Amino acid sequence: MLSKRIIPCLDVRDGKLTKGIKFKGNVDIGDPVDMAEFYYREGADELVFYDITASHEARDIMLEVVRRVAERIFIPFSVGGGLRTVEDMRAVLMAGAEKVSVNSSAVTNPQIIADGSRQFGAQCVVLGMDVLKVPVSEKIPSGYEMVIHGGRKHMGIDALWWAQEAERLGAGEICLNSIDADGTQQGYEMDLTALISSHVSIPVIASGGAGEPQHLADVLTGGKADAALIASMTHYGHYSVADIKDYLSERGIKVRKYW
Amino acid sequence: MIAIIDYDAGNLTSVERALRSLGADCAISRDPEFIAQAARVILPGVGRAGAGMASLRRLGLDRVLADTVAQGKPFLGICFGTQIIFDYSEEDLTDCLGLMPGKVVRFPVEHRDQAGEPLKVPHMGWNGVDWKINHPVFADIPDEAEFYFVHSYYLQPASEDSVVGTTDYGFPFVSAVAKGSLVAVQFHPEKSGRPGLKLLENFLAWDGKEGGDAL
């Protein structure tokens, strides 16, 4: 049986982690490559790097990070943030990432999903979705709207429609981030995750709101998610990946236990 | 020297990096002469059957790979590189290399597990392998080890004799096969952490002699 994946997310700016990270066991790590290796050895099933570098010139720094990560870890990892063209995607994949993630660039230019999928295969193309709960309307029948720029700009696009459209265009996976839940550590947006996951046939990674292992158990069962993104709950030493996997395993959720 | 076959099927550098981490001398190549000289050959890949076979034929590699197997040189297929060694694939209705008898078929569109819950296609993520025989390439890999899979099509070997392992996704499908000097896996050992690296290390040390007894 397929295991549910636990995926730590690392934010990188100018080649460095955006925040100092203190793992359980008081291991301080500031270099994203060291941190990736730490999570690899800890049993993470996959990693997500999100590049929040503002300037396009600094992109080469991220590519160097990707190359160094690819030499040290032997599990899949994806890279997202600021990828606007197929050439941007190609550079990241050639540097050694398994997958690329497109988010706001895909909302404004859906063709990038189709082009990337055709060039590199659907399994390489992850659609990142930032979603906000809104009143149900004719335009937003699901009550979930696509937003960009961290939720500051509403796009007038229904999230469920967009997920299905992206699948049709060739996205291989969806990383579904609830802006409402993000940063709260109060749990994932269950209704949103279950809604999207049950209406697409590609895997859905739940994102936003994880604070304790119970939240992962919830979203991987009732939320119908195939994988769960985590950040602060392991970055700041509250839990290790192994702690979370033990918890899930004890509750009958299949996770990878040998690494 | 190990030749990693380049046939525009992507995903070659991760195989190269994994082999390098094991200290192996390897090179990505599409040169028939170089590949013919190599001591071992790996056919990796992420791609589509139609385009993959067209590339192999255009580059003249279909014959080189057949010779490799005929000579008894150790040969490893990975993921799409495994599917394409069979006779035929339902993907793009493609005649493939025919190095392993059997065909490749798609998971059902409305795929469900035994309890009736819908299963996503592609089969993407970590899953275990139920090993059927002992084989030197799969030695010292614990039963609880899992491997990273990404695929929508699966193997249907003509003979049970070639099946090394199966994996459960709604039903057991064949995830590892072996015949003579040829071994092939549906998962990605280069992205499967320690057990995957162990498999590659075993392949590097293997003399190509047929393995093992039934478990």
C-alpha cells in the first residue's frame, strides 16, 4: 500500500534559510543544504524548497543550492517560487530538482503548466495553489478563491475549477495551501483539502496550519490528502519527522518507517 | 565504466549523481560505440513510450541494447526504462524493445482499493515490495524498505519466472523483474534513499549471472 508522504518545506532567500532553524535536539542549521541533508537522514519522504529571492539576478544562487542538495540527498525534492517560463523550469530540473512548482505564474499564465508538462512530463509539474475562503457566489461557487501575493490579491477564480483545469492542462500534483490556516498551527483546512482531493485524480499535498501530529492524521484521513507539508512544527524542534510518523503509524496511517 | 543511456527521456542526472555518490565511474551517453564498450548499462527514464522508442531507434540504440543483453552484460532498467524493455506498451500503442516478454498496461481510470476507496493515478510516492526470489541485486534490502514510484502504467510479464517482486496498489503489480543479466525495476532506486542506493551498489558489484532461489 502507498505510504502517506511527510514533506518539510524550506523557505530560502538569497541562498540561505529565511529563519534560523532549531531542530529537536538543539541542532542549529542555517544552510539549506545541511538542513536538507538533516531532514533526509531524519526520514522526510520528500522536500519542498520555496525560493523567495526577490531579484531575478539572484536566481543563480538558488540553482547552486539545488545542485548541492541534489548531490547530498537521494529522495525527491521540488523547487518553487518565481518560476515564470519553461526555461526557468528547465534550469531548476537540470540542477537536480525532481519537480518544479508553479503558483502565481500559472494563475496568470496557465499555458506554463501545459508547456512544462509536455516538455518534462506531468510528474515534474506541481501546481501550487494559495486559496482563501470567501462567500459562495456565482463566480466562486465552491466558496474558495484563488489568491496570489500571499493572499493580498484576489484573482476572481474558483479554486475547485482551477484545480481541475490545471489537471486537464497537465499538472502532475497539487500543493494546496490554505491562506486562512497558514501560520495558525491550528490544523489544516480540512473541508478545502477534501473537496479538492476528491475532485481531481492527481495527488494532493495539504499545506498550511500544521501544528501537531493530530493535524496530519486528520488531513491524511478525513481530508483525503495524499501528503502533508510541514514547516514550523519540525523546524523549531517541537517534533521530529520520526515522532510524527510514529504517531500516524500508531493510528493505522501507513507511512514509510525504514530509511 | 557504466553507461547511462541518454535517449531524451529526462531524469538522467539524478541517476548519475547517485552512482557518483557510490564512487562509480559512469557517464551519460547516446553514443552506440561508447555504450557497446561499457561494462554495465543503465536504461533510466521518465517519458512516454512512443517518443522514447522513436528516440532509441533514431539513435540506433535499440540494437545496441539488444546486443548488451545478448552478451550477458549487467543491464539495469529504471521506471520508464523498465517498461520500454518489454514487447509492447499500451501507452501510445507502442512496440517496444522486446528484451523481456510481456506488455505494459495502464492502471484503471477508476482505480480503487479493496475497500472501494478511489486510488490516484499516477501511483506516486513510497511503497513496499513483496520479494519473490533471492537475487544478488536485491540482496541485503530489508523487507520493510520502501521505494519511490511515479507511474501510470505497470508491467505484465509473460512469465511468472521473471518476477522478483510485486507491489500493492489496489492489486499486486509487478515492480521488479530479472532475466539473465537483465534486472529492471518500476521504482526509482536513485531517489529511494538508503535502500535504493543499496540496490545500485549491488548492481555495481553484480557479475550478471542469474540470481537466486524462490523465497
